[in-house]
Amino acid sequence: MVNSPSFLGYTRLGAETTASKTDLREQFDFGTPGMKPWSEKDDPLWQRLEGDNQYPDHPGAQALVEEYMARSAELSQKFMHCVSECLSLPPTTFASFKGEMDRLKFIKYPQAPPGSQGVGPHKDSSGLFTFLSQDDTGGLQVLNKNGEWIDAPPVEGSLVVNIQQGLEAITGGVCAATTHRVVAPTTKTRHSIAFFLAVRMDLTTEELRESAAHIVKRIPASDDKKKRAVDVPSEFLSPLYSCFGEAYMRNRILSHPDVGQRWYPELYEKYSQQKLQ
Ligand SMILES: O=C(O)CCC(=O)C(=O)O
Ligand SMILES: [Fe+2]
């Protein structure tokens, strides 16, 4: 991944940081193929997050990744319609928020001493929803409304769906982003595959406030529930960033400091000193 300004490719064990601690996992990150090349002259820096994949040197890997991404994109399209209906909104309400490059990650967690951090507490930040497939090892946990960690145990043939910060921001916090983590396995290796449905990176906080107000008005949640949900902090809603792309760039740089330092040294310095407001 260190060769990719788009944070795509292989991340070795120990190179990723979440909640200021090193994660015990290795992974391959891929994006929807065929993105427009970044132009230094015309495009904002965050546009560079959309780039070319680095495929492993393994027969069939590229075809498999591309098929997995295409089918997940199709599924997520239907899922978004269902979510809109559940919120009593027209089925295509979220269509105009959909971003260009979805992401797919193949993750491996090696055995570790009890209580080790596979991946630390976080909210997914590149988009609207995450569709997660996990093997039968267990270790995925979700924070409930009382602030307790509860297991999200493997259920064969199922996907875990996380709400990402993009949807949280768009719905004014009514659909709160899922805070989750993985406790490292102690007796065997754990594998998981995560598909991240992209949100539009050019969406500015101003546009967002307008559309969120419009959507929130129409979602039939109690005012009390709406208010509490908005209290969840989100880097996407931080006044520090003018659009989703910028907020996502910060997230990538702090999660993958080696890549951040190589390609975006000035931003790395800035973000590592900045407290999220
Ligand atoms: O491995 C898992 O089950 C979760 C992975 C995850 O939350 C992530 O990579 O964002
Ligand atoms: Fe996650």
C-alpha cells in the first residue's frame, strides 16, 4: 500500500493504527476499477483517494475481486432502497449521495495473546454502508446504546451490515454509525471480507446540512431520538473539513501513517496534531 497514494494494496501486519493503537491484522484493499486518473492541476487532493488497484500476483485474483465488487454493488443498491422504505422515504432518496469508488478489503487476523486489538474501536468512514462477511472464528463486537460491547457472532450465510459515517451525516444522525471493533483471535487465524459502499466525496458540509435537514424532517423518529442520535461525534460532521473527501483523507492518513507520510507529508503533520472537534 505504501506505493499507492490512493491507499490501495497490501498492508502488512503492524502497519495500521486505530484509536491510536496498532492493529494486529494484515489486509488487501481494492477499489472499484476504472476511476478517472487524478490531475494535479484540476482536481482536489482528496480526489487522489480514487486510483488504481495493486492486485496480488495470484491467478484469478483480479477477476475475483472485480466480480465480488460488482455483485456487492448490486446488492447494496437494493439494500439502500429497502432502508429508504423502512424510513418512509422514497426508494431512491440516497441515490444522489452515492460515491464513485467502493472499496473491498480482505482481512486476516493472526492468533494473539488474549485481549489483543485486532482492529480498535471505530466507525467506518468511507461511505454509506459496510457489508461484512466473517468466518466462524468470532471476535467482532459492536457498541450498544448503553455503551456496552456486544458480540456480533458469525451466522453462516449472512452478512453483517454496518452504518457508516456517510449515512449518519446524511440522515442528521438518525441512522447512527455503528461503532465496532475486533478482538484478536487466540486459538486460530480469523478471516473477513468487507465491502464499503462509497459516499460522494465532493459533498460539502453546507450541502449536507441542507439535505440532512430535508431528510430528517421526513423521517418519522421522535424529536428526542433525533436529538440524541446527532450527539454521536463524527469526523464527517467536524467543522474542520469542508467536504467528505477531506474528512476521509484525514482518516486514511491517520490509519496508514506510512502511506500518509510518504505521499502527504504536510497533511500527515497537520492531522496528527489536530484534535477532532
Ligand atoms: O474484520 C472484521 O470483522 C471487521 C473489519 C472492520 O471493521 C474494518 O476493517 O473496518
Ligand atoms: Fe470497520
